[in-house]
Amino acid sequence: MRPSRQVGRKHYGSWPLSTTDAGGELSASPRKTFLGHPRGLVVLFFTEMWERFSYYGMRALLVLYLTQHFLFGPAEAQGIYAAYAAMVYLMPVIGGMIADRYLGSRKAVIIGAVLLVAGHFTMAFEGTGGKERLTIGATTYELQVEGRDQNRKIFAVNGAERTEVTITAEGVTAVGTPAGALPAFTPANGYSTEKTRDLAVGEPLLFLALSLIIVGVGFLKANISTVVGALYEQNDPRRDGGFTIFYVGINLGSFLATAACSYLGFTYGWAYGFGLAGIGMLLGLLTFILGQSWLEGRGGPPVPVQGRSILGVPLVPFFWIAGIVAVFPTWLLMQRHEIIQAILLPIAGLTFLGVVGFTVFGLKGAERSRMLVAQVLIFFSVLFWALFEQAGSSLTLFADQSTQMPSWFNAGYTQMFNPGIIVIGGPIVAALWVWLGKRGREPSTPVKFAAALAFVGAGFLLLSWASGNAANADFRVPLLFLFLTYFFHTVGELCLSPVGLSMITKLSVARVVGLMMGVWFLSSSVAHIVAGWIAAATATDTVAGVVTNPGLALQTYGSIFNTIGWTGVGVGVFLLLISPLLKKGMAGVH
């Protein structure tokens, strides 16, 4: 969930707090409070809770929706998810700059929320989805799937004839007495399958929905945390407590969403799960609009927007139009997701080289060494997030394809593990750092990064071991091992994420803090591209969204998880070994 001292970051962070953003039309009346905090915190708590409800409710279903409704292959589905997540991380950089320079945070949040409502409700329009046909000899059957997860059944349908079948690496087997001309068994070389895609309605609407969400996130997520910061004066002792409360809302929304949206999506249909996510975002928008008076003018533009324009268009209408227009190129890119990585990776590489060059040739002494340490830690963070973000892709499909679950449990529910563990374990880890700090033994930032990598690697090693040693006859691993994997990953997240943005602000030269924050978010986008490559390597063949060779699927997962697990642990150990050198380079910054 990526918390941050500054913003309670969850999965793609927020723009750094702005000292000017507290400007605008501030209320001159005495500040009213609720439980000792500004009343506006209540508004922002519930706005963000519902926004996270919508985002994570949709995320819990997305890859499964792509593979089971649209019948994308696992590799293609994970590529779409990776491109979507990379764009979601990148857009807040742009949205934050727009708010800081022109709109102010409040207006940007409203624009973003409206786009998000539109996006989530658009996700509820399924279209006809993908279709797959089975041809045996001269007869063609439409394959229909009923049920979810390990309870899915495939039926071969030809007119009024309907027979349940299993399709494996060996061939097609009829369950019971086959109807009509369907053979009892057809070997693998005796049949063929063909997919047709819903290019007229379903897929265009899918990519439109994702594009609306991407642009909406850019406007909203970059700025709502800034409004939280604007509620407090710079040295207000309540500030950290306010962000802690805000962070509770983030994880509460995430936890509730994965439970509720997964239940509706798996029990009644995809549209119900996505529709509930849309209702959640609508509630967030209404909360923010109706609670404006409690914000007391905080989060306004740096200078009044009245009379200001771009290309002759007043500022606010201009950015409404710009937000809508931005959806179109995003829609085009999402349909060719490989272009996103072709554009993003060179930009990220050149940006990083430029920052390194500026540091080496433009800085001296402690400023240079601190900046270099920041860049080293950013580099290592890419690997951590690339492994951690398997949660939305390969680990979700592992839950669906290779995990033994109770009949009442579904793959989407596994997304509850991370926010649930954070709600319980977050305060414990925070208290541990305080306890160690009082004794002068709190680990340095590089050591925390090293621990995070080791934990995320250990989680995959555990799941790899279980894949080879604990699977049942159906090639499914007990759910406990997947839960323990999420536990290790979440502990790693709690080691790294809270200090990430703080590390950037403390180690960067003041005049390039904004640039370095952009590099941090850009690195998160790159991490999702890398995560997509890893996830694609776990893919095996499916028919009608069902794995044809469960044994091979489990073996593939185990092999990839073993590789990335040892990579995480090994890199973590390496980072631990060089941490004294990095700590020295931090020149007194903890």
C-alpha cells in the first residue's frame, strides 16, 4: 500500500506537500476541529477512503476480468495491467504540477474525481466479451464457461447440444455422456480452437474506462494528500497524526473494496463488482463537494484563477477540456500497450542519466554524495516494486489457477491480505522503529531498503517451495502459503515505503527536490513495466480462460518465483553489505 510519512502513500504516492497550496481564499474565522484535528480531515478521510475503495475494488478484478471475460491470454492480460499501472504512477506527476502552478489542489481533485466516476461506471459495461470456439472434425462448438476460480466448468455447445468438457494438454474429454457428435475423447492433435474478440463495443469501452481512470488518478491522487497537508501549519504537532488518520482511510477503503467488489463480481457478475467501485467513487466525489466549507479554503491555487487564461480559455474550463482531451491519446496507447514501454523506458533512462550527470559534474561534497545515495536507493526500489507489484498480476492469477481455496473464497479476496496486514502490523512496525530509535539502534534508510528486498524475495521463495512440495493432486497450493507470501511482502513494504519519499526530500538538493520526486515516481512506472515482464514469464496456455495444463502452470510459477525470490534476497544482502558506504554518503542524514 506504500505508506509515506508525508502522504500515507498507497501504490502510487502523491505530490510533495506544497507550502503555497495552503493559499487561496483561506477562512478568517477560528478553526473548528473534530477530535482535535481540523474538520476538513474528516472530509478528506472519507473522500480518499471511497477513492481507494473504487481503485482497489476494480484492481482486484481487472486481470481476472481480462482473462476470463475478454479471454486475453495471461501474458497479454498482464501486459495490459502493467501498462495501466505504469500510467497510473506517471500521471500524478503531471497532475501535481498543474495543481501547483494553476488550479490548486481542490479543483484538481474535483476534475479527477469526475473522470474516475465516469471510468469506473464505464467498466461496468461488459459488452459480449471474447468468444472461443472448438472445432473437432467438421463440427464447431462454442465454449461457454460457468463458475469462478477452481469451480469453473467448460461446456461445448452446438445448437441445443451442450456437454461439459475438460480441456487439458492431453486433449478434450467429455464429462459424462457426450451430446450429439462430440467424441468422448479427442487427442490434442485432433482439435483446434479459435478466439474472437469483442472489438465493436466491449474492448473499446474497456480501454476507454481504463483511460478515464488513468487521467482521473493523475488529477486526484497527486493532490488530495496536498490538501491534507494544507490543513495544518508547517510546524503543527498534529500534522503527522493527521496523515496517520488519513492513511487509515486509505487502507480501510482498500480492505473493504477487495471484499465487497470481489464478492459481487464473482457471485453476480463483473458488472456488479465494477459498478460498486463506481458507486464508491461517486460517494467520494459527493463527500468532497459537500464538505468544501469544512476545508476552509485550504488547497486553493497559488494565485487567484479569476482573470487568468490559457489560449484565451479561462483556467478552470481549460483544464476540464484538457482532462477530457487527454483521455483520447491515453485510450490509443492502452490499446497498444507495448508502445507505452517503448516510450517510457527511454525517457526514464535519459532522465536518470541526466540526473546522474548533474550530480557528478554540477555538485560537490556532501550535496553530491547525498544525491548519489538517493539515486542508488531509487535504483534498488525499482526491483522491490517490480517484485511487490506482482500482487495485481501474477499472484492474482496464481490464486486463480494454482491455489486451493475454500468454496466461499475467491481469487479477488487475496487482495485483502495486504491492507489487512498493514492495518494490524503498521502500528507495530512504526512502534518498533520508535523503540529502536530511542536506543540509538534504528536501522538506517539503506538497511531498511535491504530488509525490504530480502522480505519480498523470501515471500517468493516460500511460494516456490510450496509449489514443489505442498501442492495437492489438482496442482493447487494451500491458501496459507499465499497468505504468508503476502505477509512477507507487506513487512517489506513497511520497511521501505514509509521512508521512500522522505528519503528523497532529505537527500536531494533543495533546488531539484521536485525533479527528484518526479524521478521517484518515474521509477515506479518503470517498476511496473518490469513487473509486467516478470508476470508474462509465468503465463501458460489457456482455453476459454482455463489453464489446460495445471501441472505445467504450477511448475512455471514455482520456477519464476524461485528466480525472482533469490534475486530479491541476493540483492538485499548486497545492499546490506554496501549500506555502511551509503550511510557515510548520506553525510549525517539518517
